[in-house]
Amino acid sequence: MDKENLLNIENLYVEYSVNNSIIGKKHTIHAVNGVSLGIKKGEIVAIAGESGCGKSTLAKAILKLEPIKDGCIIFNSCKANNPKTFRQFAQIIFQNPYASLNPKMKILEILSEPLKINTDYKKEKIIEIVKEKIKLVGLDESCLEQYPHEFSGGQRQRIAIARALMLEPEFIVADEPVSALDVSIQAQIINLINELKIKYNITFLLITHDMGVIEYLADRVAIMYLGEIVEHGKTKDIFANPLHPYTKALINSVPSFQKGKNIQLLKGDLPSPADLPDGCKFHTRCPRVMKKCKTCAPEYFGINHTVKCFLYE
């Protein structure tokens, strides 16, 4: 465990038991399988991978929204280790800003709620803080008397970010924060997150499948496949020299307007987390699969730029 990290995740497992109505039996969903990761104060660390790889489940486990089967999550913060102050330490920005905002509440009520629940501030102080945060995310305080449906997607996401900032958290999970937005609005939200990181030294865990967003925004990136981190390092190193075949496939699948360049697609479908492959979890789709990949699980190779693949043993 690195004591300099704001967050240390050690050998984390998250599983679900699900009833299968077709065969009449329970089966286990192996959502997160032995993840270890450290995040330093003021960093933006991205978790990347396809839908169903376990990245959102990992985020929810960190925020104590999902129970863990094994392993530990350690925060080097007094606020985080106190159940009463944990929500002041850690917040989340959800993927869909419209679904995460109560449509029956005005923006003033939505943004005031965290302060009413977690502080003993008087009404005047609460309104003062709400006005400060709404301006911080680039909106006018006149919007406080309106309802969520009166705003565009980008404005709603700014409101959601303002809500996450109300208690001045040290750590924020941004779960696909721009995937539901138009491209032009995505750029505004990405720049806003970067400004918050620089100005307030907020630590972000960015959950996304968008490699373009990661390349621009993240300091480090962990590539996740079937609940495991298969490659991890500084963003510039990962994009300049991707090592794992899965990482290469993700980067190569990014659409390009360069004439004559074809998008390289991953072959096959993501296996079910209820029936994990033996050996290397990626061997069923890997273009460079070897015989031992089908029966043996690789260890991590490297120090600062690590990869879980037999090609580098």
C-alpha cells in the first residue's frame, strides 16, 4: 500500500448471485476480479473498457454503493474513513444528467439538498454556496428557479457537476460523464472537469469507453477486461506504446477521418462474466493467442507501465 495515495484498492472482488429463470438455478456474476489500483491526490485516473467489463461496478464499490466479496479499499483521509463524513469526501457524476436530477424539484432545491442533509448551515449560507457553485460551472444563478427539463443536456450535466461539488469533496467519480451529450457539448464538460482538477486539486476517477476523452483528460489509465486490469500506466505511455492486444484493439477502433484508414474491430463478443474463460480471459478474442494462454493466467509484467500478458514474460 502506497501511503502517498489518496486511494488504495487491493485485490478487490465483487460478485453477484443471480437467479436464472430458464434453467432454474442461481449463477454467479464475477464483476470485479482481483483489482489493485492506487490513485494519488489531484490525479485524473481513467478506467477504460467495453460495456460489461466491470468498470462501473468498480466505481460503485469504491463509493460504498456495492458490497465487496473480498479485498479492501483504503482512503488516506479522515473524512473518508468516517461514515458520517464519507459523502463529504466522495461524490459521483452520473452518466445521464436528466435521470439523476429529480424532475419535480427546482435546481435550487436539488443543489441545496446535500447541504441540508450533511451540514447545519442556515438557509442564507446554503443559498450563498449554491449560487457560488452554479457560477463555478458556468451557469447563471437565474437558473435556480427552473426545473431540469428546461435545460439542454450540457446544462443539466453542469448542474449535476455543481451538485457533486456542493460538499467540496476530495474525490469524484465521473461515470461516463459525456457519453450522453452532443460532441460540441462534450468538449465543454471535459474542459470543465480539467479546470476543476487544476484549480481545486480534486481527484477524479473517470469511467469511460471513449479513448479520445481519456487521451485528452487522464493522467493515467487502467484498461479493464472481464473484471481485471490488463494494462496500466501513464496515459501518454499507453497511447504511444500500447502493449496488451486488447489495449491496441481499443485504440485502433477509435474512428478516424484520415483517408484510407480503416477502423480495426475486435473479433467476437465479450464473454459472460458468469462463465469466465480459463487462463487468460482475453484468449477467446486475442489475435496473438498462444497455447498456454488457454490454460494459464499471466502475471503482471513491468513496473511503471504494467501489462498482464504472456507476450512480455
